[in-house]
Amino acid sequence: MRFLLRRLGFYLAAFFVAITLNFFIPRLMPGDPTTRIFLALRGKLRPDQMDSLRKAYGLEGSLLDQYLAYLWKLAHFDFGVSTVNFPEPTASLLFYAAGWTLFLVGVATALSFVIGVSMGIYAAWHRGGFFDSFFTPINVMMNAFTPAVVALLLWYGFTMEWTVFPLGRAHDINLVPAWDLQSAANIVWHAVLPVASIVLVSFGAWHLGMRNTMINLVNEDFVVLAKAKGLSDRRIRYRYAARNAILPQITSLALSIGYIFGGAFIAEIVFNYPGLGKFTLNAIQTRDYSFIQAQLILLTASVLIANLASDILNVIFDPRLRTGSRH
Amino acid sequence: MSHLTETAPAAATPMPAKATAPPPAGAPSPEELMAELRIKPRPQIFRKVPPSWQTFLSNKAGVAGLLILAVFIVAALLAPVISPYDPYRRAGKPHVQPGVEHFLGTSRQGKDIFSQLLEGGRTSLTVGFVAGLSATLIGVAIGISAGYFSGKTDEILTFFVNVSLVLPALPLIIVFASFVEEASPTVIGLVLAFTGWGWSARTIRTQTLAIKNREFILAAELMGESKWRIVLREILPNMSSFVVGGFVLATIYAILAEAGLEFIGLGSPSSVTWGTMLYWAQRAQALQTGAWWEVWPPAFAIMITGAALVLVNFAVDEITSPQLRAARLGGRIRRFLKRRGRSVDVF
């Protein structure tokens, strides 16, 4: 319990660092959004309009006042008004994009975890065999191929050369997403390529992580004892070796679940997918500060919560942590 | 010293006793066994290099990766000499097919792809290696200090390491790159270096903690060596494979992240790197118009560099974790035993 409380304290501190950075970085950079609007309207704004704009964006008063107001708004989930899509509150845009990203990257993360870990178990069990010596390097190399290249290859191959899959978007333009079979089929069909482009460059890491952890376990005494007892190969492989080797992978899985809200920039841009990555890039290009800040806070919060979840999982699975002998 | 020379012959005497048992009929000779296991005696040169290098050199994939990297680096270094055209200027008509005049064709803007590829390699590799090196240096400095000077120093440094690990780096880079106008390759490299040191700091710290209670460190401390000397001369050399492994990973990360950032248009479009080449190819809709030669050269260059670095990393991993090397070499023995119908459970 003390361990978890200490971690919780750390995450709160880290979150504080993050929101403080988030506040100061944009303000230290040259040019504020009001000046940009002023320039965009070619000086058609009166000084009092400028002031009210400043007020709307929370750029009023001393830096300390602004900071306190910013914290106050954050505590009420008020991310302000989008600079670009003016009357639209940032929060509604953010949650729309977050929904699509959660689906896209969530499915991709789950798939690459399952594929990578099963391949890792197989490679570690038959270590040094053909599968291990051939596919382990290949899979890890795919991990080092840029997502951009893989996404472009898939996009070119399956939408241009063979027109199997749609060019992009999350669903057909004239389809209104609903909870029925037709929408589901349409959405899944549109997600195949983007998901594949993410899975292809990420499952190698799971493969390698699982394989290397498990190889270090298969010569441990408890595995040898299990063999000596005459337990079935299957049982030793899954219940003894893989069961213990998967713990670190579950920790990393929790972390990647936290990173889901980072969005898949490249897949979303190549396949024109309406997720957080595409929206964030758009916000960057149009200097929509409130969206960028809101997205960063969403991401930091989800990463920190995922970290906390992985700590809790570790305490549950690893009795050594409960006694507090490690930190 | 003298007792060592005395015991040496004594240790050798039991050997003939074992060998006196006559080999069973039809058993293969050691030479045949070596041939079947495909084991070659180590070349003489191997004995002159340190053991960790021997491990590295015995891994063919790692050597292949290193050679590929060497070719790329030489090509990048010689770029100004071999480039047939100026990579920053128009060299011909837009989208000329690969041929005699333009080895890899021209881009939409009429720039020579081959010259751009060389120049791009120069920038991309420099950014990758420099960012990777700086991230490793920061990581090593922080990791060793945290591990060796425990107490308050450790607590403060570990806090920063954890913050840097927990804060999502890539989005942070993207936001950071967006706030500076025109993120040149140098700016991207700097940002990558300052966000990519967390992992090496953590592994180095753990390693330092494992090493610092060993006898040789205690001996150095008792001899009154200064702390910095102990860190530099006693601890650091014992972690070289971790440092090299961290450097390779940081470099892969930096090269991929730079290409990714530039591909989505956050880099400076006027610079020539593999990432901006992809960016321009995408903008010119090169694939849709059939100009494949504008896309594939930078794409494959990045892929091959990444793959070569991964191969090197595999070989370095085997130095760090001997179990992995045993697994690779054990495969031959397992296959050998299988072919002879023996149980492979012993490995």
C-alpha cells in the first residue's frame, strides 16, 4: 500500500509538471493566438475587441493570474473555445477525435500484442530453430521500418494497384454511423488498412520482448523441475514459462494503452482518418492552441493513469513488490 | 604466481584418462561432428580483440548490419563528390524516369533524386547519430550519477528520469516543433536528444546499482581513488555494452522520429533529408501519378538503415545477455540432436 501511495504521489507531481509545461511552452514561444487573429483580419479589430479576445483565451492579467485561472478551468474540464472552428468548444472536437482514435489504435494495439506475444512464445520455445532465427530478426526489423513507409506501401498496394480497400476516412461519406451491422461492416472495412499499417510496425517489439524474457526463464530451476516431473510440454510452455514471462509485457501493454490517445499520426494522415493525430496536426498547422493543449492534457492524464494501473497490476501479480523490497 | 604453474599440469592429467575409453563403433570423429554442427575453428585474428568484440564478430547478422551502415555512411560522406547534380536546385524536367541522365529520375520539382538521396542521407544520418549520441551521453551521465552517488542526488535525478519516461515524448516533440517556426533538422535533432535519454538513464542506473557493491569498486574506494575516477575508470568500462545498446536504440528512434516528423510536414520543407523527400513525394502525389521513383528511394533508404541498426542491436544484446547468445547457438545443437533422434529437452 505504501508503495502504491508513493507512486500515486509521483504521478500527481508528474501531472503537475506536465500541465505547467503545457501552460508555459506556448506562452514562451513568439506570437499569441490573438495577434494571429488580429493579423488574419488585417487590423479590422478594435482595441476593445482585442481585449475581449484576450480575455476569451485567458491571456489577461499577470502570468500568475493566468496560471491560476488556467488551473481553475482545467479542474472544471473547460478546455476553452477552439481558435479555428470558432464557436465549437474544444472539448467536443477532442472527444469526437478521441473516439475514433480509441477504436483505431486500441484495436491495433490489441492485435499487435496478441500476435507479437504468441510469436514470441513460439520463438522462445523453439529458440535457435528456423522460426526463431528467421522471423525474430525480420519482425524486429519491421519495427524499425518507418510507419510512413509501411502506410504508404499499404495505401498504394491496396487502394491504387488493387482497389480492394477504400482510399481513406473512417466510413463512407453518406453513412451516418449507427449501432447496426451495416455501419459496423463499413467502419471495419475502412479500418483494415490503417490498423494493418500500425500492427505491422509494432508487433515486432512484443515479439522480441516476450522472446527475450522467456528465453531467460526456460532454463530456470522451476522449469527444469516441471520437465522432470513429466508435465506436458504444453503445460510447461504456457503455465510455467509464458505465465511468468508475460508480466513485463503486461506492464508495457498498460503503458501503450495510455499512449493510445497520442493518436497514430502517420496512419491517420495517410488514410485520412478522423482521429486525434490528424486533428492535432491540423491544430498545429492552424495554431489552434486550445486544442493542442487539451490534447496534451488528455494524453498525459491517460498515460499517467495507465502507469498507475500497471503499478497496481504489478503489485497484484508480483508478491515481491508487496513487501516493498524493491523500488 | 608459482603455484599456478604447478597446478596447470595437474589439471591436464585427468584428460587422457577420460579419452582412453574407446569410442563406440561408428561414432563420428570430432571433425565430422564439427562439420555436421557447422562449427568452424575461430580465426586467429579473433584472439587479438577483446572478448565482447569476439562475441559481436561471431554474429554474422551484426557484422552485416555494421557493413551496411558503413556503406551508407561512406556514401553520405562522399555525397558532395559523387552527387551528379545540386540536390537543392532543379536539374531537369519534372518527373523524368530513371535512366542514363538521371540515375533515379527526378522529382516533381525537377530535382535529381539520386543527389537528393545522398544529401538526405547526410542530414538524416547526422541527425540520427548526433541525437542518439547526445541522448546516450545525457542518459549515461544521469544514470551513473544517480546510481553511484545514491541518496538525495539519486532521488532527485530518478524523479526527472521518471518524469521524462512517463511524459509522452513524440507528441511533446510535435508540439515543441510546432511552436518554433520551421523546425530545421538541427532543431529536430536537439529536441529528440532532450526527449530520448530516459531509457538509457534507467538501464544505466540499474546497472550501476548492480556493480557498485562489487569488490573491485570497494577496493578502488579503499585505495582512496576519487569518485570521478571510479565512475570513469571502473564503472563505465563495465557497462560499455549497455551504453552501445542504448546508443543504437536511441539512434534508431531518432532516425525514425525525424523521418516521421518531416513526413507529416512538421520539418523545414526547404531542407533535404529522407523525411522531407517523402513529404514532397506525398505532396506531389507521386504514387498516384505513377512516379514511384520519387517515393521508394528515400523509403527504402530509411528501411534499410533501420534494419541494419536492428541487426547491430541484436548482436550487442547478445553481449549484454549471454542467454540470448546461448539460445542462438543452442539451436544448431538442438537440430543436430533432433536429426539423430535424441531428446532435445536438455537445452
